[in-house]
Amino acid sequence: MPSLNVSFTDEELEGVRAAAAAEGKSLKQYLHDLGVREMQRKEFVAGATAWADRLRGEFDDAFPDEVPPSERRDGVAAA
């Protein structure tokens, strides 16, 4: 596995070390977990966005007064 060098300012490194200590982890483990959590967060957001996009039309039809004015179809105005 290739190694990776990451640079932090002294202040940034102090904050990262404090965050790692607060979770009871080594700096190495904390940084690893942080990267994994970010990948999982991005996957979750992409899935949630796709789910919302699939349901948007159904929601808009069921709740026409809730559609933001900039996104209303055919000039429909809210009551």
C-alpha cells in the first residue's frame, strides 16, 4: 500500500490530534476513519438525492402548494 504525506499547519494538527483523542483513536486511525466516513457520506447524499429526484413529481402532484415558485410548472400559483 502506498504511503501518503499530508501537511497541516501547527494549529490544524493540534485540532486534528484533539479530535482523535476525543474519539480515543490514534491520529493514523482517526484520519483513516475520517476518509472512510467522507466516502460513505458522499454515497449517502448521492443515494438520497436520487431517491428524492424519483419522488419529486409524485410529491409535487400531491402537494402543489409546496412546490417552490421557481420550480412550478405551467405558471401554477400557490393558493
